[in-house]
Amino acid sequence: MKNRIAILVSLLVIVVIVLLIGKCSHNKTEQSLLSNPELNDSTLQKDSTLIDSNSIDTTLVDASPNESNAERNTDSLKVQKTETQAVVKPLVKKTDPQLKRRSIESLQKFIANLAQKPQVFYVSVTGISTVEGIKGTTITFDPAILKDGDGKAPRDSIRVELLEIFNKMDMILNNVSTMSGDSVLISDGMIRLEMYAGGQQLQIQPGNFMEVVFPEGSDDQMQFFNGNIDSTGSPDWMLDETQSGVPEYQYTISAQRIDRYGNPIVSENQSIEEIRSRNLHGVTDETIRRTRRFRIGRMGYFNLDKFLDRFTPRAELVLEYKNDDIKAIKCYVVFKELNSILTEYFYSTPISHSMSGLPTKQHMKLLAIGFNDTIPYYSEQDVYINSFLKHQFAFKQTTEIELQERIRALLKD
């Protein structure tokens, strides 16, 4: 009996010793974990999120019924790793949803920076005033017909801004074309007129007019057009129906202004046929100066243009760009023999655009400006169109400074 009790006591002692040893081992392990900064609770918690089922796109894991849980967990971890890497990859520009917007903004800013500055004149608010531009345009007006946006008459001096656009280079730099709707025009001069006082823009009051005189021209078919600004900031020319589109012509001569009795030889109301019929000594077509006069009842763009002769054969030009690398494009069709420019904007590529109603048998320069984000590109080609021409743009990368130089040298080639 005593032996049995001794054995039970020994077994009990052994069990107690084993429990004490296990508890000590657990405490040492826990102390080791707490003392190691790489294995603290926050790190373990971060690592555990990598296999959180809520962070895994299960639609990407197509596990078959025969796959084990371990295999499925391994695939899930691969998917999560791939998604994490994709976040830090640089944006691919072709799929950047903001690329098109930035490209359009870059193109519009470049076009705006090309514009010439208007001539500026300051005139008194009292008495009739006349200003004359460097290219011969004169504006005559009474300041009393002007009011600002609040309906008040100007009390300080008036700032007159005049932009004269008389050749193709002026048209390109100032973002204007010779189009009336879908019809091609040939220009004999354009202007933009604006007036300010006290920091506010002035307008002509209804029923009042200013007199505008364009410098001399030789084409009797020119008509008067108003420019209505379209969505691209360029004027779309509309025939001025209030004046029947016909300017009033003035004729003067540079010699023999008075006869031997001191009487005027030529009055402002005489026609050029009357002047020629008098066979005045020293008076030829070269010495006769003819100006064009018309009235305007508003500020803005004005033009002396003519439509293509209705009997002129017409041609079609097709513009193409088969890639989509360049997101914003402006194209210029510059006629060599005509004072005419056509323009088109393209904000969606690829391009296949038809321009019909063009005059046939024309030498033209096709210039295109494009932007991919802030990087400029250009395409330039001399072509000849008979009745049909298909042209594909071939763009080259450039800088904005080089592009400005190319545009300014465009008509010197």
C-alpha cells in the first residue's frame, strides 16, 4: 500500500514539473515576440490583411472543385500581388482620360499666343474722332453713340483697339479663315474693332453707326461681311444684309486734283468710269486711288470678301490621319494664288474629313499643328488639287519655338 502511494506521489510530482516547464517556455516565447520590433502586433496585423478574403477579387480566381484550399489561397495571393504592383506603374498615356483635355488646352494656348497685338489709339470723349491704321483703314465716329455695359456714356478717354488683317500671314496668326458657313470666300481685307473706357467694353447704341474706310482695292465684286465668333474662337463670316453687302466706293486721284480755274477735277461721288471718260492729262488707272466705305453698327470683326464665282469648277479635298497618338489638331489649307485660308479643328482621331466646294486647279500648302499633351507636332506639304485629292498627315515632333518659326516662314517659301 505504501508503495502505491509513493508511485502516485511521484507521478503527481512529474506532472507538476512538466506543467511548470511548459509555462516557462510559453512565457519566454511571448517575451521574445514582444521584444522583437519586426514581429510586433501591428506588423502581424498588416501581414494578415494580405490574405483577408475581403481584399481579394474572387472573380479573378476560378478554382476547380479538385483544387485544395491551399492551392486556392496561393492563387489568391498571386492575384493580390499583381493588383498591388499595378497601382505603382506609371500611367499609360493612351488610356489617360485627361490626355485629350490637356492636348486641346495646349493647342488652344499655342494658337492664342500666335495672335498679333492690335494697334491702340486714345481719343477724346468730345467731338468727332478719326483713327487710321498702319495699313490704311480709317474709323470715324462720334463718342456720343457709345455706352458701356451699364448703359453709361464714357467720361474718360476712349481706348480704340484696331487689328488689320489683310494677308494670309495675318489670317494664320490671328486665327481667322475665309469661310461663310460651308462656302469659300476670297478676302480683300478684314478688321477687328473694339473700344474701352474705364475698364469696360463699349458698344454702339442701336440705330447709330460708325464709318469705316478700307484702303484701295481693285475688285468690284467684294461685299461686306460681319464676323460671328464660333466655338473655336474664329469668326464665321455672314453677309451684311442691312447694307446689301455692297460697300460704297470713293475715288480720288494722286495728280491733277484741280483744273486751271481751281475747280475740283474729281468729286467723291464720281464713278471710275466718269473719271476715265474725261481723259484727264496724267490721270491713269494707276493714279486713281479707290477706297471702300461702309457703316458698322456694332463692334467686332468685319470683312470685305467675295464668294467664289458660281461657275467656277469645284474640287474635293480629303484629309486623313490614321493614328490616334496626336489628340488635338488644327489644319490650315493655304491657297497660293488666292487670298484665302481654310481651317479645321480635329479633337478626335483617327481622321477622315472631306472638304468640298474648293476651287479647282489650285496650288496649296497644307499645314497641320498637333499636340499630344504638351508636346507639339507639325505636318507640312505643298500640293496641287485638280478635282480630287486625298492627303494623309505625316507628323513630326518639334518644339513650340520651332513651330512658331515655321509658321512665320510659311509664305516665304
